[in-house]
Amino acid sequence: MRLELKVEKHLRKKVARDFLDLIILSKLGNGELTSGYDFIGFIHGKYGVLISSGTIYSKLYSLEREGFITGCFSERKRVYKITDLGKQFADAAKETVQHIIETILK
């Protein structure tokens, strides 16, 4: 495997795991209700990384406890939506991440 592909795979995995909370908030920021199972598929499709259900649900519960998201039951599954506090946090975090990326690229 070429070095570039190894680096890309490594970084995709690192971003998906280290910024999981921001990925979740960003996805919910689109206004759609999303289940934990849907997040697993979304992350796998977008980043090529398979996150375990335990990791996803643990992060969802944590974000809910912090007031960034709320969960409710829709039919037979629990779905989540972002709160105003979650939107504010996501916006602030995106700015910080942008500054980090700019610093790395310099």
C-alpha cells in the first residue's frame, strides 16, 4: 500500500474517532432526526471507518447529558436532534477546528 493511502486511512480513522461528537452534531445540524444505527452507517460511508455501536451510543448519551442533543422514540427506535446549545457548541468548535487546521498547514 502506498504511503499516501496509509496516511489517508490513518487520518480518516483518527478524525472519525477523535471528532465523533462534532461529526454527530454536524450531521444533526442538518435538521433531520437520526438514530444511532444511522450514525454508524453515515460514518462508515463518509469516512470508511466502522464505529462500534457501543462507541456511538456512549457518545450519544454523553451529548444528551450535556444538553447538546435530545433523544426521543420514533416508531421503534430512538432518534436524536440537536439543541440550541448543541448548535452553539458545534459552531464554536468548527471555528476552533479551522484554526487548528490552518496552524497545521503552516
